[in-house]
Amino acid sequence: MRTAVIKRNTAETQIELSLNLDGAGKSTVNTGCGFLDHMLTLFAKHGRFDLNVACNGDTYVDDHHTVEDIGIALGQAFAEALGEKRGVVRYGSEILPMDEALILSAVDFSGRSYLAYDLMIPTEKVGTFDTELVEEFWLGFVRNANCTLHIKKMAGTNSHHIIEGAFKSVARAFKTACAIDPTFADEIPSTKGVL
């Protein structure tokens, strides 16, 4: 089974996270940040990943440490669950509409960390959530999952829809990229022989 359990303890956050890449989209998420809970729940559902996240963070300061550290832990979980990436499709992309928003996501689980982030979220907050933290989440993720990720807003004016569309689009792209290609089930998808 392609699973991972990550425990991350710092002076700012204590995180326990489990991931099953071949799940059914079930999740239990309690981060202390309601908007992030919602995004991770729909990420799991639309990617068909089983995801459990519990975080005790210093949200009395703000949500930054919690959001960034959960991105880090989730990236570590993907890296661990994918292992040497034998047999995976490796690449995935999704263009996803969320009402007036249209989001493009593309991923390569290449072993190289890079984030191309172009969401241009029009407001600084959704409720109490600082929208600048969306980029911090994905930066933490790609640096620890060792993947290349492009996220681009193609249309949209509603900040909530843009962010939700991004999490759903990335989840669908990840599901494709993490799938096993039965015609190459015992091969590393690289001419280098390693990712």
C-alpha cells in the first residue's frame, strides 16, 4: 500500500498526518484553521486520497505556521507514499471550473522542487484566512514532495472560488500523476532510471 504517516513537532506546531494515495476520498481534518480544514477535506475528496490531519498550532499568533507546516508535512507524506515512484504516471494536469473561476494545475513528480504560482487572488482575506498563505502552503508542499507544480488562474473574481478551484484542480492533477500505469508498472518513469 502507498501510505505514509508523518509526525512533525516544532515549537510552533504539532502535526500528525496520514495519507493513503489509493483511498476513497475519506478525511478527518482538524487544523485549528477552519478554511484550511475545508480545503484539505475537498482536496482529499476530489483526489480520492484518504487523509487524516490533526494540528495543534500557534493560531493565536496567526495561521501562517499552521498552514506552512501542514504543507510541509503533506509534501513529506506524498514523497514517502510514492517511494521511488516505480510505475507511476508521473505527470498530471487539470483545468477545473469553479463557478466563475477557472484554474489550471499541472504537476510533475520529477524529484525537483519548483512552484509556478499565478492565482492573483483579489482579496487579502477569505473570512479570517489570509489568502497569501495559499502560496506558502504550496511552497512548503513542493519543497518536500520534490515535485514541479504549476497553478494558474485563467479566470475568476471570487477569492473563495479561486482558492477552492485551485485545491480541487491540484488534487485531480495529483490523482492522475500518482496513478499506476499498468503498462509500466515495474519501471521508473525516467530515462535516468531514478526520480
